[in-house]
Amino acid sequence: MNIRLAAVCIVTMTALLVTASCGEPGAPPTPTAVPQVTGDALASSSSASDLSERARAGESAFNANCSVCHGVGAVGTRSGPPLTDGVYHPGHHGDPSFRSAVRNGVPQHHWGFGDMASVPGVSADEVESIICYVREVQRANGLFEGSDYSTVC
Ligand code: HEC
């Protein structure tokens, strides 16, 4: 009886662990009908070999200044939205909105995360590289095609 109980307990704990590691408890709500980007897609699409040199520089700057809220791979966190979401398609949030977000911050308007404060200490050149990185990740995730929209790269 005790052994059976222990076995049930182990099975239950394993199931809980699997659920905990596979679930996305911090996934923010999506305001559009754009398909959710999966971790797998990003893991393969944003690998360094797929990124241009400029985007790789942008990735470093992004990870140093933005990923704390927007997540590694721009997939979002509990503190900020995924920039791979359809709402950040270049036809809706063009490059100027990125420059302005970094310089001036962003009042909360699309999500429930609160305002984004400006991010000091990021050079103009780094901002361009960051935009390049985000656009390449967006493209790799099918948000838009090659040169359909005018972006820094
Ligand atoms: C402290 C958290 C935080 C950090 C750090 C942060 N952001 Fe944000 N950002 C947010 C939040 C929250 C929003 C969403 C505001 C809304 O629309 O509700 C946002 C929105 C944006 C937007 C959308 C702008 C718009 O016009 O709607 C862009 C672009 C952006 N961030 C880029 C960046 C970049 C680039 C960096 C790094 C240089 C960065 N963010 C760092 C929290 C952050």
C-alpha cells in the first residue's frame, strides 16, 4: 500500500514538473490574431548564424538593454510585450516608433504591463542595430516578407 502510494506520488510530481517546465505561466495576452511565436521557432530562427552582422550587434545591445522586459529573442516577459507580436509589424510600428520608445519611453496603450521608461545609455547606432535585430527576428517568424516594408535592414 505504501509503495503504491509512493508510486502515485512520484507520477504526480513528475507530471507537475513536466507541466511546470512546458507551460508558459508568464505569457502575456496577445491583442491580435497573429499566431503565437513558439520558443522552438525562435530558438532556430534567431540563432546567430541566421542573423546579419548588424543584427548580431543589435542582439547584444538588445540583451543588455531590452531583454529584461522584452525577453531574450524578443518573445516577451512578465514585464514587457513580445516584439515578435503582430502589433509590432513594421506597417504598424515602423522604425521611428522604436527610436522614440528608447528615447522617450512609451505610455501603456497596447497591453497591461504599464509604461515603458526611456532607456538612457543606448547610442543612436545601437538603436539602429537593435531595430535591425528585431526586424530580422520578426521576418524569421513570418511577421512580414523580405523587403515588403522599409526598415533599417
Ligand atoms: C522596464 C521594461 C522595459 C524595458 C527595459 C524596455 N521596454 Fe520596450 N516596452 C515596455 C512595455 C511595458 C511596452 C508596452 C507599452 C504598451 O504599449 O502598453 C514597451 C513597448 C515598446 C515598443 C512599442 C512602442 C510603441 O510605440 O508602442 C518598442 C518599439 C519597444 N518597447 C522597444 C524597446 C527597446 C528597443 C528597448 C531597449 C532599448 C526596450 N523597449 C526596453 C517595457 C520595456
